Amino acid sequence: MPIPVYVPANGGRCDHLHQLREAEPDSADECRECRATGGRWLHLRECLVCGHVGCCDNSQNRHATAHWRATGHPLIRSLEPGEVWAWCYPDEAMLLRADC
């Protein structure tokens, strides 16, 4: 999978796009941390640095945000069908695919 190209939306700024990596999601359809603890997730997010898949902030455990806090990996994307947005945590910037 080639490294995706994202740009900040709505005139936003992101100083972390250089950290994008070519990484396969470690799961296509579940938050493994929720699965391991019997938790539930609402939506999935993929780290664009290492491929970790975690649950969104509307989920009880917020594993995607916990991953950012633990690793410093700043960029995630939605894994939901039809959604093409990404997010930079430190810059609080919505990112959109440049090629969509």
C-alpha cells in the first residue's frame, strides 16, 4: 500500500504529515484491545504511523487516543466504509485525502 497523501482541511495546519508511513492495519474489522477485554467499540481508527487499529473517542475505552498518548504517533484515519478523513492529534487538524 503506497503512503497516502493527506492535506489539512479548511485552511488548517499540520506539522506532522512527514510522519506518515506505509503500514498495513493490524486489524481490518475490530479493536483488538476491546476484544481482549470484552469491551465494545463504535468506530475504528488506524494509526498512520504504525498501523495500530483502535476504537474511537465515542467508544468507552478510546484505544486510538490511548495509542497516541502512549506512542506519540500523531496521525490516525477513519477505517469506516466511505470515510476518507484523517486527524492530527497535536495540531487538532482534520485531514483529507489529496487524491480523492
